[in-house]
Amino acid sequence: MDEIEIIGDGAGMVTSVQAKDKTPLPGGIQLWQNYPNPFNPTTTIAFSLPKAEYVRLSLYNIVGQEIETLVNGEVPAGQHTLRWTANNLASGVYIYRMQADGFVDAKKLIFQK
């Protein structure tokens, strides 16, 4: 157990030990749809990892040119969210793509000024 809650009688005697609830780890790698979508100018992108992984999460324009790398490195297990702001970009459809341990997924996001 990583964490325990000790419930005592005030005299230093432990009367029971209960495990604290923890958010369970996801069963697999997942990339979620951004929200809000369409957005202006900030959106949230979420993903989950069952174990620590090297993750690359990049943003592309509609013709496939990489606009920005959002994540490029080791990320711990769990659920993760990041907020992205479309600075100096034109309104339109963009793609975000995540790679991790053989997993590849991409989603569309719409920036609407």
C-alpha cells in the first residue's frame, strides 16, 4: 500500500488500518477528444497511460506540417491533461497525434476565432 489511514483511540493504540482510495490506473493507453471543440483560443487535451511511457504528442495543420510539439519525453502512469492555446494561428482544422509504446492515435480539433 502506498498510503494508509491510521484510526486510533488517542492513546497511541491503533484500532484499525484502512487503505485510502486511489484512482485506478487505466487499462491501456488512451488519447481523448479535446474539449471544448471547437475552441477559442484554449482547449484541453487529455490522455492516459497504464505505466510510465515515452510520449510524443504533436500538433499538425491540415496538410500535415508539424506546428508544435506538446509533449516529448517520459510521462508517468496515470491520467494527464494539458491546456493548449492557439497563438498566432489561423482559424481552421488541426490534428493532434500521440505516439507511445507502439500506440498511435490522432484526433481533429477546430480553432474558431
